[in-house]
Amino acid sequence: MEDLDDEEKARRKKEQIAYRNKKNFSTTFMFIATAAEILITFVLIILLLVIGIFILSRVVSIDSEAFSNILGVMLIVMAFGGLVAGFIIYKKLMKVVILKFHLEEKLSDEILNHYLKNYKELKQEREKELKQ
């Protein structure tokens, strides 16, 4: 490092700072995104359960023994359905957030590749636009 000129040292230091900032922002983004995903999934499961119980109790006329058996199965199905729906909504929501707030420059490539299927193509197009 001693044989590098001051300009190269400054450039490397700037790159290291940018890398750390990107890493910190990515970690914060993932923490908030995970909390949002848990909340979305929890709300969906509760909503599906309330709708299912309402339909079983108000719309369909069944006796109490059959109701308890159906309710047990319904709890499992609605919980699984809420999890799957929560994952799907979460991934689409994070894609919208990244694109709307232009977070591509602030997040690491691993996170962007996870949420944006065509991130590499977007990156190449933006680099071409910047060159022109």
C-alpha cells in the first residue's frame, strides 16, 4: 500500500466506504423487509381464518361435531395458504419498493438479484444510458 500514489489510496478508501455503506443499508433493508413480511403473513393468516370461520358458522349449516373437525383442517389449510400468499405479496411489494424509491444503488447485488429477476439486464441498460 505504501507504493500506491495518494490518488489511488483515496480511490480505494472511497470504494471501501461505499461498500460498507451499501452493506449497512442492505442489512437495514433486509431487517425491515423481514419484519414487514412477518406482519403481512400474520395479517393474512388471521384474515383468512376469520373469513373461514365466518363462512363455516354463518353460511354453511353444520352440527358442532362436524364444525370442530372441519375447523381443525381449516386452520392448517388457512395457515399454509396465508404463509404462501404472504411470501408472494412480500416479494412483489419489495420489488415495487426497490424500484419506486430507486434503491438499486444502495442495495447489494445479492439482494437485488433476489427481488428483481432481470436486475442484470436493468444494470446493463442503465450503464449504457450513462455512457451515452
